[in-house]
Amino acid sequence: MPEFIKKYLDQFREFWGSLDKSQKTRLYITSAVVVVAVTISIIILTRPQRIVLFTSTDRKQIGEMINILNENGIWNEAGNDGTSIIIDKKDNNRAQILLAQSGYPKEGFTFADAISSIGLTTTQKDREQIWKHQKISDLEAKLEMLDNIEEAAVTLAVPERSIFLNASNEQPRPTAYVMVRPREKLTQAQVQGIVMLVSRSVENLDPKDVTVVDNNSNILNPAHADESINAANSQEEMRKKREIELQQKVMDIFGAGQSDYFDTLTVVANVTLDFDKEKSQIKRIANPEGMEGGAVISSSISEEKVKNAGTGGEPGLGTNPGGANAPTYQMGDEGASEYSNVHEEINYGYDEMLSEHEKATGKMIPEESGLTLTFWYGRRVNDDSGLSDEFINDVRLALSTATGIPARNISISKFKLAPLETVEETTADKIRQLVNDYGFFALMLLLVIGMLIAGIPRKKAEEEPVAVTAGGGPRFVVPEDEGPLPEIELEERSEIKRQIEKFVRQKPDLVAQLLRNWLSEDWDA
């Protein structure tokens, strides 16, 4: 053993032997507190934080990625029934770089993969299946790029085209099945967006032939969806939004919602919106500007005259035979005649204005809307003396002006709050709360205190002052309390010698003072 190590060990043994039982016990307790505090602190500070590196239903890809991480010494474990990889947070960046270098996670069947799969021996049917697979992979990638979609799976059913036309002269249409794992509940508008994305990406795919389900087998777009339900949902959302706006206006009137007249207040609005659609057309005709009548667009005049026309001949071929009573035809006289006819046609143009009016939907109907305001008192404000009728009428008028709701539809009430219930907290609850809030800090404080106690040096024995006797000779006084002296065993001579040497080595000051006392006694003698 080296000399300096032996020297330190001897000094430690000497120090340890100089301690009494109480000092050793205190040192044991202090050391135990320090060890426990340091151990707990190290556990808390070095506790690993676990995160999810990757999630996918492709367990084959999950297994390949786990093998890569294991080969590079990165701790990991499979979670969620083998559909996710969990690693330590500190290894996240390194793991992502290693997986990216190995081509993970895979993006599915890409366009480059489709091109490389087509060769000289590839049949037309095989080509169609390759492009179908590529289209499905592309759709899945697009859906998973959406922020509210965690995972997506698409199935396309594309029927084969027939060279023969059926009775309806129509080809069978493709259908699509889409399964999504949403991060949160999807609205009907978001589901409709998924339907449109898929239908517009596949040739001849009608949106009605797209079925969207979630990971719990719930159909998100029913086949016979009622558009009126979607409209009602939108109208209800608009109504709630308008109610919140009115309630916020009321709160803005009272500022922070507190006053010397009341403790707090609550506002509830009931808004009725007009969603009836009304469209009207109005056509106005007026004279052109600066004219008293219409502007002439076109005109025509036709004139017909007949003068001195000859008498017409006898109608028929001749008179009927018979007696004197046979019927005859009336003949005009052979005098002169004259005929004249003038026809004038004029087309006028006027200014025409056609206007269409469509009533805006969603407008508030003040007469059918209402507002309720409640003042609460009883805690900070003891009574309702400040909530007088005049004050309430002024508030009602202000609310009517701010919201547009008639004053008769505004209800204002005042209620007293119930007294606060006193909850007695048990001692165990208090201790538990203190441990949760300050346990770690108390442990660190104990650690510091223990280290300070261990570092306090031992107090050395002080020498008593030298006293001068009346006879002129020096007299040394032994200290009254120096603590218990080690006992000297008298069994064997060697043991006595060892004890004396140990005593001299440990208490050199006391030995020197004892010798002085002996010399002083000899001097007096």
C-alpha cells in the first residue's frame, strides 16, 4: 500500500477513534440523510422522459425500424399493441436521423415505384393494378397530411370496362371506402372535404359513392344525408355566436363585472335569427331623360285610296229561271264612289330598370329576441340597497341601446348569494399538500444542513491561565471539565504502555498540563 494512502487511513482511524458514541451516531444519521437526499435527487433529475417516435398500423415497418434502433444502441419499446415506437426524449433527434438515412418511415407506393415496376413483360391489366395501387397510396398520403387526420386507409373498387353496352347504356361506376383515425371529432364540413378530395382524385368517382368511416366503424357521411340537418347546424352555430357577442357587449358595459352595488353578474341572451329566404324583382319603365314621352325607335305609314270605281257585275252566272216571284240579287247603282284608308305605326323606346332584391339571412329579429341580466350580492356587498328601481331602469335602457333588443324583452333580476361553505382541512390533507408542494425543496434543505453539520470542526480544549501563588511559585490548575479520559487497563504491561501512548498521542495538551502540575507539587514540597 502506498505511504500516503496509509497515512490518510491512519489519520482517519485516529479521527474515528477520537469520536465518542454521540458524535458517531450523529455522523451516521447525517450520512444517511445525505445519501438518501442525493439518491432521490439523482433519480428525479435523471428520470428518462419517454415520447412516441412513430405510429403506424404497418407492423412490418414498425419491426424494421425497431431493428435499426437496436443495432445502433438506442433504447426503445413497442407500444399500443405494436403500432407505435416509444423512445427516450434525449435520443429523439439521433433516432430520426438514423431512420431517415435508412429510408424510414416509408411514404408508400410512390410514382417512381410505379414507373420502375412497369417493364416489357407487364400486361395492360397489370399496369392498371399498378397505377391503382399508386393512386391509393397517393390518396392516403394526402389525407394523412391533414392536421386532424392521424392515419388513413383507402380502398378503391374500380370495375372493369366492358366492350358491350348494357341496357341503360352506362358503364359501372367506381366506389371508394375511406377509413380515418381522427385526432379529434370531425365536423360535417371536414368530412365533406375528405369526400371531395377522394372523388376529385379518381376518374368518374361520384361523391355519393364515397364512404367515410372512423376507426370505431362509425359512418361519417350517411348515404342519405339530410342537407337540412347541416343547414340547421350552421344556423345554430351562427345563433350561438351572436348570443356570445351580445353577452360580451353587456359585460363590456360593466367593465370587470364588479361594482359597489353588487358582487357579480350573469348574462344570458336568447337570440332569434331570420333565416327565411325572400327574393323579389322590380321592373320600372320611365321616359328618357329630358323627354316628355318615349323616344321614337321606328315608324311606318300606309295609305290606301279608291276613287270612281266601276259597279261590280252581277253575282253568279245569271238569274234563276222561274216565275215573277223568283228571288233576285240586290245590285248597286252605277253612281261614282270613293274610298280612303291611312294606317300609321310608331314604335317608342323607354328607359327600363330591372332590380332584384334578396333578403339577407341570419339577421336578428329584435322583437323575438330576449336578454336576462342577474345581479348577485351578499358577500362583498351585504344588501341590495344599491340596486334600486331607478338603477335597474337605467341599466335596462343601456342594454337595449347596446344590443338592439327592446327594453320590454330585457329581464333584470337580483339574487342573494349563499354563504361560503367552510371546508375543514384535515391534518393529513395539509401534510400531503405540503409534501407535494415543498417535499423536494425540504429534502434538499436537509441535505444542505447535513453537509453543514458534517463540516463543523471539533472544538479543541482550551488551556487554563497560569495562576501565581502567594509564595511566588507557579501553580498550574487542571481544567475542571475536560470530558471523560480514556481508561488505562492494567492487565498487562504492554497493554498499559499502549494505552499510555495512545493517550499521549490523542491528548498531548492534557499530558503536558499534568506534568506541569506534578512539577508544581514538587516545587512546593
